Amino acid sequence: MKIHINKKEVELPEGSRLTDVAQREKLPNKGVAIAVNNELVCCDDWKDHPLREGDDLLIIKAFCGG
């Protein structure tokens, strides 16, 4: 299935979940937020959140600095 991650088209296997995206993108365990179709999904729910054809994901990584 095809989805968009930060406006880039990505192909994932059917049945993929947000945890699969986090692993694929090598996201850290903390300091990351993911919105699916403009709705924030709590990181505790990533394993239970199925992805669907055409979903639009926005991944935001927090960073420190000035």
C-alpha cells in the first residue's frame, strides 16, 4: 500500500502499523510525535494503529538547542 510520510510517497506492506513506520524510519523512543491525517496518535497507541492506503503521516522530532 502507498502512504505519505512527510510529503514523500512510501510503499508499505498491507497491515502495517505506526510501530512499523517508527522502525523503518529509525525513530528514537522519545521526542517524536506522529500525526495521521492531521490527528496526533499517542505513542502508546502506535502498535494498535493500523495504516490504510493513502494515509498522510507527519513525523515531528523534538530537538534541543538555541
